[in-house]
Amino acid sequence: MAPLFYDDVTVGDQIPRLTVTVDETQMFFFSAATYNGHRIHYDKEWARSVEGYDDVLVQGPLQAALLARALGDWIGGRGRLASFSVQNRAIAYPGQRLDFGGHVTGKRLTDRGSGLVDLDIAGRRDDTVLMPGTATVELPRRGTPS
């Protein structure tokens, strides 16, 4: 993928969507890596009988990490994530198709010669917004050294 430059981004641009179907093995390893022992993410019987859900739930922090991955894939190696804020608003179950993406809402130059790009971002399941948020990425301008 070609590097992304501030000069090539326009307000209204969509970032490429990342589509993921999280499975229970991925959820187990994410819980282990983040030291999250909440049984709602790995024990189906607990999730059903104690918590009242149909199945185990995909972790909110895993969804946030996937959303950040979508941004990182878009900005490439020369950009950086300057700010990131999300809210977990709805549940997701393993095996569901989840989409992560967003669109450009603003641009401004920094005094360092780079550019900041503001985004509205979201994780979705079909038409349901699971995780709305905002982010700002810093991108190099064309002609700046690597």
C-alpha cells in the first residue's frame, strides 16, 4: 500500500473498512493477554445463567483494538494515532461479522509541518453501532523527509 499523506486526504473521505468475525479462541487469548478473567467472555453457561446473555460476549477492549487496527492499516507506517476515544454501547457475540471504520471530519496543519486529520469512527454489526468514537491521526505532508 502506498504511503498516506495529509495532502491526499479530504473531509468526507471514508477510511477502508476492516471486517472481522471474532471467534472464541481469539477471545480467550485476548482475555489472557489483557489479564481479563471476567467469565462473561469465555464461560457460556455463566454468560447465560448468571449474566442473562445468549452467549459469551466479545470484549469491548478487543473491539477498540480492532478499530485502532483499522486506523493503523489506513495511515501506514509514516502516520501516527494522536488521539483515540470510544464508548462501548452495544454487545457483540462471537461469530458475528463486525465492521470497523470511519470518515474524515476535519483537517489542520501543525507547527511541525505535519497535518492532523480528525475522524468519526465506529465499530458496527450490520446497522447497529457498537462502538462510536473519534480519533485524530497525524500524517506527513508530501515532500517531507521519511
